[in-house]
Amino acid sequence: MIVVTGATGNVGRTLVRLLVEAGERVTGVARRITEADVPPGARAVAADLGEPEGLRPALEGAEALFLLVAGEDPQGIVGAAKAAGVRRLVLLSSQGAGTRPQVYGHAAGFEAAVRESGLEWTVLRSGGLASNAFAWAEPVRLHRTAAAPFGDVGLPFVDPDDVAAVGAAVLRAEGPGRAAGSGHAGATYTLTGPAPTTPRERAAALAAALGEPVRFVEQTREEAEAQMAAFMPLPVVTGTLALLGAPMPEEQQVSPDVERVLGRAPGTFAQWATRNVEAFR
């Protein structure tokens, strides 16, 4: 059985569906989840990664765990997984854990716990998700406007469905009745889209999907900081703004890892916008 944490999120929901469609036994875990939140055939267990002991019912009988960076006790989560007999860990981390570990120390701490677990592990370092654009859903619906800082700085945002597809491929690569040696054990993959896009270009892609103009409004750094500080710790806000406004070369580079794992190119932001356009109407 495969346990997927964050099963109601932008990555986790698709990952659970892909695994069920592939015939896997799956348990979806989130703080608030019911059987209605997972496909028929999957099990739903409410649990909080902030309370590792509470994960034990979800982990019973599990062979593999798809883990988010959440909670403050990665060692406790890994310990609960080992005690339940989990053999493989796949961690959804952040690209910033590699490029800016001093800022993304939380993710880096989870990576260290997974690597030192003594279990088979794979780390997926996601770049910015295309689904971050859902933050524009209400202003686009109401006013046909989209606001962001650093309007002409491009980053290769990744489709969360591609992250889920890579997760499914890695999780299914080895197990009972399958050939060992997938090449994923001990690997760290950086997951990006096929090309950098700027906030201005992403707003234009939404406009094209809608068939209506969307006005892009460039925020000042101060405006963006005030908005982000309402739901993010200040050090993370500072690091995120630094990444968005002055990315390192490796943060703007397109990674080959999605194509390497899936055998196809990653999807574009425009494709994501078209697929999710109803959220912006």
C-alpha cells in the first residue's frame, strides 16, 4: 500500500487518482479528509503531520510513503513510518532547499531526515507551481486583474500534475512483483516546467484561456511583502521575494528531470491555464 500525505492538495489529489487508476492500494491523508475526497477504492484517513504519533493508523500496512514538508518533527514522522514497516520514502521538497538552504531550512531539515532514515528514499525538489496562480482567481473573476511583483522576471513554473505524475512513477517503480533497480532510490530530482515564464506572461496566458483581457498590475516589493506576510513567516517571505526578484541562474534553468522520469516534456503554463480556466471565469 502507498500512503499519500497532502492528499487533498494540488499535487496530492492528482497523485492519489493516478495511483488508484494504476491499480495501487492507496491511503490518502490530510488534516481534514473524508471518503468523498478520494477516488473509489482509496482509503481516507484524517491525520496531521504536526502530530507524528497520529499517523500510525494511516501507515498500517504501508510499503511506501509520499511525504510533504509539513509539521516541525521530520524525525518523528520518519520514526513513525519505520515503526509501521514502511520501506520507501518519497519526499516532496522545494528547489529552495538546494539553492537557498539558509532560507528554506525547514525543507532542508526534512531532506536530511529522509536521507538519514535508513530507508529507500527519493527527493522531489519542486520549482514554483503553476497552481500558485490560483491566488489570482478572485481578482481575475471579479476585476480581470492579476497583481504580482517583478513582472518581467521569468521562472520555469511546473504543472502540479507533472509533479504528481513523477511521484506516481517513482512510487510505482519498485515493489512486490516488480523489477528492482529503478534508479530512483537515492535520487534527488528537480522538477520544473519547460521554459521560464514571467508573471506578466502568465497573466497573458490566463487571458488567452479566458478569451478576455486580463490586466497585469505590477506590485512593489513592499506591497507584495505585506500581502505575503499575512500567511507566511517573515524569513520565508524575504527569501521568496529574493527568489522571485533576483533568482539564481540555477533557479531559472529548465531541469531535464520531468522528461527523464516520464519520457515526455513537462506541460506549459498555458496548458495548465486552459485546463483550469473555470476557476478564473
